[in-house]
Amino acid sequence: MKKAFLIGVAASFFFAFTFVLNRSMNLAGSSPLWSAALRYLLLTPILFVVLAPGGRYKPVLRQVAAAPGPWLLWSTVGFGLFYLPLTLASSFGASWFVAACW
């Protein structure tokens, strides 16, 4: 349970930290699409670190190779329907407020 709690705290930190990045990127005039793509690229190595002990990433890679279509589809749905609206909302208001409401 302690490990699950620590993973949850770390995940919350990274989720909240993205709002700081969203705000700074928004102030710099960057596109919300870039922020969403950057989040995807940053999560990939974190996922690998979580799955690396004991080689737990190998079954995942085998499943992705066996059926790349559904993985790509549902990854797009997950990021397209969850994170992109969240990033767009932070463009119109304070990021901390969007995070608190979300």
C-alpha cells in the first residue's frame, strides 16, 4: 500500500506540474497541441521506468506489436478527449483554476 501511495503522489505531482508548463507555454504563445504532444513524449519514458523492474515492459511491447491499431486508436482517444480539452481550457483561464475544477 505504501508503494501505491507513493506512485499516486508522484503521479499527482507530474499531473499538477503540467499545468505550470501549460501556463508558461500559453504565455509564450505556444499551441495547446504542442503541449499535448509534449506530454505524451514525456510520459513514455516515465512509463518505461515504472515497467522496467522485472522486465514488465516486454509483454506490453508484445501486445502493442500484435495489435498496433487498437493501441493507437485508444491512445488517441485518451489524449484527444482528455488532455487536449484540458490544455485548451487552460488557455482561457488560470491553469490552477482549471486543475482545481478538473
